[in-house]
Amino acid sequence: MSSSNATVTRQELCEKIGQLPQVDIGHFPTPLEECPRLSEVLGGPRIFMKREDCSGLAFGGNKVRQLTFTIGEAVHQGADTIVHGAASQSNHCRQAAAAAARLGLRCYLRLSRDDKSMPQGNLLLDHLAGAEIELVDAFLGPKLDAIKYALAEELKAEGLKPYVIASPRSTALAAVAFAWCVAEIHKQQEAMQIQADRIYAASAGGTLAGLILGSKSLGMKLKPVGIAPIDWDDRIERVRKAGNEAARILDLDIEITDDAVCCTNAYVGEAYGVVSPESVEAIRLVARTEGIFLDPVYTSKAMAGLIDHIRRGEIASNETVIFLHTGGTPALFAYDEELL
């Protein structure tokens, strides 16, 4: 299923990825399932769903694949403590806390204080996994990263060996992880005798970068489309840099340029972490046609984008599309008022 412009075979790509430090924390490969009732309701195209929500650890999600490499690197470096931080209902932090618990590592989380900071959804699971949690008045980005690195210095002074999960290294390893995901899709498509035209994902960073890198390295017709869940002005640059750093890590002779990055912010809605009418419709539609639950922050907005593109005729009814379900479903329980 590779084309003549592939730079490596699937086996070669997997061998390169397999040389990196990793921890075994997930259920892979994740399923690739057809969604015929959803396709029928939307009048085509043929839709498949790559179920990263079935990746096993702590209700699953795309960050399990990423943490395979970031925490793998931490363990390889001799770390005994993981430091992370994001929004209060962070899927990444929930999965990091669970991975640390599974591997016998300490976990410190610094989470943004916001209107979802109640002990419900992901934050409840952080507590149950035993993470040491503090709410801070800093949003995603440099200010929160500074808090994480300052905490790491304090922990070093106490004799611990912390590893901080933060960009740009974390984002580049996410791209590595999703190049691996594309290799899985490549094999699954061969078995199912399909060649998808596009893959949609909620991403403005490493996940999208890895989809681009993987499909490009294997010469696939698959076009990755990122639906940004947050309005970052530098999203194209972030994706490009992460993909190119991952190519360097994997010693792939590939350069990702800006024109290879398709990432729209048209479906963010009012703000990051705030549901939109379109995302609520997407959650209900997928649940009622396929019995699959999307989350309110990421996958529902990506699905809203896919639905809109189909309805506007940007995707032909005879095309085949893969939707990357990146997980996040525990957050549903912190959004009961908005969803009902």
C-alpha cells in the first residue's frame, strides 16, 4: 500500500521507532472500525474510526501512545518522578498519573485553576491514581511550563530524579508515536483492502505532526487534517517543527513544510475547553449511530469539523475517511450541565 515515493517500508519505519526507549503501558494496535450508520446518516463518505480511546491505560486515549516514549525516555534516564501540568481536566495528565502509578514512579501535577477544577472526570482519576496535585493560576504554555521546571528543581534538591513532560521534546515524541500509529493503520488498511483518502484528528501539535510524518514516509495517499481544539496562532509552525524533529530522531530523510500542514481553528468555538452547539451535536450523533462516545473538548470538535466538511461537499461521498478517536471520554462527566 506504499507508493513509489515512500522513503521507507513499514518494517523499516517500525524498526527505527523500536530503537527508542519505551515502556509497555498500552494496548496496541488499537482497532480500526468502520462506522456504517454514521456514514449513512451523513450521506457518505465511508467512515472508519481509529480507536485510540481503546489504548488501555486509564480509559485510554492518544496520550498513552505518546507516554510510551516520554516516560520511556524518563525511565531510560533513571527518573523516579514525573512532573506534568495542563488544564484541570487534562487527559494527558490523567494518563501520565496512571502510567506513573503502573511503573512505580511518583507523579506531580500542576493543573490550571479553571471552572472545571472540581474533583470529577479526569481530575478525580488523577487523585485516585495517587498523583500529588496542586492547582495553579497559569494557563497552558510558557508560564505553566516554568512552574513545572521550578518544581522539578525543588524535587531535585530533595533527592528525587524528576522528568518534566513539556514541549518541545514531548511534542516531538508525540510525533514519533503517531508515525507509529500510521504504520498500524497502513497494516490494517492492507488487511481490510481499503486506502483512505483523509484522516481527521483533534490536534494542533504532535499528533497531527506524526500523522503527516508517517503517511509521508510510507508514501500513502492519506491526507491528515487537523482540527485545532485551541486557537494557537503558531499551530502550523508547532506541527512543522514537531514533525521535523521527529524525522531527525528517527533518521528519516523527510522535511515537512508549512504547506504540508492542514490545521484549521474554525471549530474551536467560544474557547478551548468550552463546548459548542456543533460539538454537542457531534457527541449525540456518534453516540446514537455507533454507540461510541466522544469527549467535549477534543474529539467532538474534530467530528464537528468532519461533519461540516461532509455537509459542505468538501469530501465526496465516494471517498474514504478515517477519524482518529483520541479519547478523553472521562471529561464527559465534568460537562453534564452543558451536554444535557
